[in-house]
Amino acid sequence: MVSTPVKTQSSGRSELGLSLVPTVKSPQASPNNGYHSIALPSTALFGTDGIRGKVGDLLTAELALQVGFHCGQVLRSTFSHQESGTGTVIVGQDTRNSSNMLAMALSAGLTAAGLEVWDLGICPTPGVAYLTHAAGALGGVMISASHNPPEDNGIKIFGPSGTKLSKELQAEIEAGLRGKREFSATTGNSWGKHYQRQDLLQDYAASLTEPLQAGLDLRGMRVVLDLAWGAAVGIAPEVFAAMGAEVICLHEAADGDRINVNCGSTHLGALQAAVKTHQADMGFAFDGDADRALAVDSQGRIVDGDYILYFWGQHLAKAQKLPGNMIVATVMANLGFELAWKHLGGQFLRTAVGDQYVHAEMVRQDAMLGGEQSGHILCRHYGISGDGLLTALHLAAIVKQTGTSLTQMVDQSFQPYPQILKNVRVEDREVRLNWQNCDALTNAIAQAESAMAGVGRVLVRASGTEPLIRVMVEAANAELTNHWADRLVLTVQQHLLA
């Protein structure tokens, strides 16, 4: 049960000295009528994981203030009639130096819209999702850029169910930001209030361990955790220790200058070395907001999301908790994983990249397990969103229950196809998001697909979270994979960077 706040920290007053009531008028209004325009890109502001970009460029305190106000208005008008609606929004942040500034500005906008803000401080993104649902809040907001470098940040919005806000409601918020929809400012004595609620994180921690503590513990297991200087620093060691594991931590401080820098789920070298040095049973690396996790076995081999889905799927199927033996993955999932799962008699569905697409397909199919190769794993038996801590705890528990080792489980699983993922940085947003208009690149893709018909596949896409074009090539042999990956990357460089 989530308790109600007892102490007001602030009431409708921004600590940044910004106006709490955005004057929302048509962009064509004269400069003298109070309208203050915000420079926005011509392309959609919301990407696959909320609003994300470089702080001081796309993301500013002024934008966060306006997002908070329009988000508050949309949440109130859409969900306040529901019985669960309390007029509350849960807000959390990662450790980036800019997160305090953006969180305060966003909270000012939310209180200007008449909503009550419960501020969790530094916490994992799935903690915001869980507590939004558990508290019956109108919504939740996480300030984070996940695995991106320290200079980036983002705003991710959740609805009352704890799932990401729908594209339709994101579009309404964006319409307000662009002056295409007007909202009435809150007046009189109906300003919202702001409360510090770090105490609620204990409820989230309990939700991670309680389903496991009834049946087993992790005593006798030595586990290394790479916390990436990010949102997991305060809670991940606590929950693993509560389960009885011996915990060794890397990058365990809240450090906004170094979040994700050469560490965490995108840089596994330090974790691999530490697992071998400390003769640990396994290691887990989280990203900056801890909604994903990748593992390393005792030999230092990477255990990615495909392996985690395979092991968890087998475990659930054995317990008859996997309807239709179905796993939902994305187009990035390795073909070796798919073939191995089907060989076991399972069903395998693919979606576009993005955990929201996986979740939507899971709901449509009534599937209980899905996720991404990158470590975003969703198991509807235990959580409502991708959760790196939950994933790591359950994988460790599965290893303990099998009475074997993660290394042996990997050896007995599947052989992945050679797969190469290369990233090309394309700063021009318009060029990046409209890469399909480049004939040279589309022709090169068609040639690759024709050459590898039946023995490989190609995936080229614009990242929804970083200024990158991602090129993935997978084939039955490494030579073919390398050839076409290099050729496609060269084409991107020659025609999209000019």
C-alpha cells in the first residue's frame, strides 16, 4: 500500500525562477501578447522513448516547464474521471547533472496545471512505472536518457497503468507545445503541491523481492553488479543483498559526470574482467535508468536479452506459466535464438524495435514474456514494464533453482548466428529520420537482401533515442555478415553525412 504524503515541500513555485503558468497562444500571436515561443524541430518531438536530446540544445528548463504543464493538462482531462485518479503524478530521475534542473522545471509545470507531484528523487525508471500504478496516480514522469551519454537527457511519460503514454496522448501534449491546442491556466487557489517521497522506493524494492523470497534465496552466490554510475546505485545492491547474495559493485556512486561512460550495459568490459577476477558466479550490468540488464557468465561471456528470454521462457514453460509457449521479441533478435525456441515447440513473434511495441504485442496476444536483445525484458507475471533489477534477480533465481551454473546453461542453449550491429552518427535530424529517401542506401539494402536471400537478413533504421543510423546484418557465416555490414555502413557515410 502506498501511503499519502505528510509534508509539503513547495507549492506552485519554481525553484528556477521560471513562470509557472505558460501562456499558451497561437504561434502566430504577436510578441507583445505574452506568448513566448520555444524552438522545436519540425520532426516529431516524441520518439520511441519519449523526448530525448542534448541538454541546452533540444532539452531546456523552459521546455521541461512547458512539457510539465501540457502533460498535466492532458493527464487531467483524460484520466481524472477514473476512480484511481488522485490528481497525483509520480516523478523520478537518474543521476545526470541536468536531471535536477529538468525535474524541478517539469514539476513546476505540473503544479501549474493543478496536479500534485510526488518526487522520488534518483530511482530506476521501472520504479516510477510501478509506483504510478500502485499509487493510483494520474501518471508518472521519468527524467532520464537511459543508456545515452551524460550530456543527453530525456522525459519519459507514463499513464495510470504504469505503461508508456500512448502516441495519441503524446501527440496532444506536442500539439500544446506547438501552440496548436490551448489549455486554460490554473487560477485561484487550485495550484498543485510538491512532495519529496523517497520513502516510496522501499515499496518498489519490496515488489522486486517478495515474489522470490517465498520460494528461494541467493545465498552462496557471488554476484558482480555494474551500476553505471546511474539510477540503480541506491537500490540494486540492497535487493540482491536482501536475497542473500554476496554482492560486489562497480561504478556504484551517483555520478552525473560519468553515467554510462565506459561502463554499464553498453560497455561490458569492466564487468567481464571483474567477474573473472572475483571468481563470481555471474555479473549484471544496468544502463543509466536501470530498465535493462545484460548478464555475464563466470567465463566472462556476454548473456544478452536473447539468452535471458530463452532461459526464462524455458523456466516458465516448465511451470506451465507461458501460454502457447510464446515469446515476443523484436526484429533484432538473433535468428539462432528463434530457430532454437521453435525447435522446442515454442511460438516466436517479432515486433519493431522498442519495448512499447513488444508490450503492445504481448497484450494483443495475451503473451507473458517478451523483450529485446539489448536487455529490456518484460514478464507480465511480475512487472508492468521492462525492469533491469527484476530481470537480474529472476535470472539469478533461475540459475539457483536449476542447480547448475549460468555457464552451463549457455553451453546447453543455442548457437547464435553471426550478427553485426554498427552505428553511424548522423547529427542532421531531418536527414536521419528520412533516410529512406536516400536511393543509394535503399538500393544497397536491396542488393544485400537479394545476395543473402534465405541465409541472412538486413535491418537499417534510425535510432529513436540517439542521433544514429543503426545497421544490422545477420547471416549464416561471418564473412557474408562482415561484407554487407561494411558496405552498408560505407553507403550511409557517403550519402547521409555529406
